[in-house]
Amino acid sequence: MNLTKSLAGNRLTIRLEGRFDFSVHREFREAVKEAVANPAVKEVVLDLLKAEYIDSSALGMLLLSRENCTGAGKSIRIANPRGTVKEVLHIASFEKLFTIE
């Protein structure tokens, strides 16, 4: 898994590439923690365009990131899921919890 971050204005985009699973939990948690702590960030976008796989631990990480962001008054959304990743998010009814584009 490769994780990159980019800040544009008040939007922080976290891009995930490859397998989104427990092996990336520390790096992902730190990226979200930094976004929550940064007063300039108002919106967090989780870009899953290049994510090829997502498991239950990643779903849990997404839920925690939502809780942390909304608790800090920041919006969070998921962008560009495709293929199996999109199917897993749909099966887990994440469209009820996140804006998914």
C-alpha cells in the first residue's frame, strides 16, 4: 500500500494505492490525525482510485476516520472507488455514512 497526501487550500486529499488493509493502519491513522489537528484543513478526501483491495480492517479505519473528522468539525468523503473496492463499500452500506463520489 502506498499512501500520499496533498493539501490544496482547505482540502487534504489522502490517496491510497494498492491493498488497503491492516498493514497501513499506522500510516493511515497518522495522516487522519494530522488532518484533524491542522486548523487549515476543513475537508478530508479519501481518494481510492488506485486502491485495488479493501478488507474489514480498512472499513474500521474508515469509520474511525469519519468519527475523528466529524468530531473535529471537518467533513470527510470517499472519492473514486472502483471495482471490488466500490462493491465492498456498497455491501457495507458506506454510502449511508459517507459521501461517495
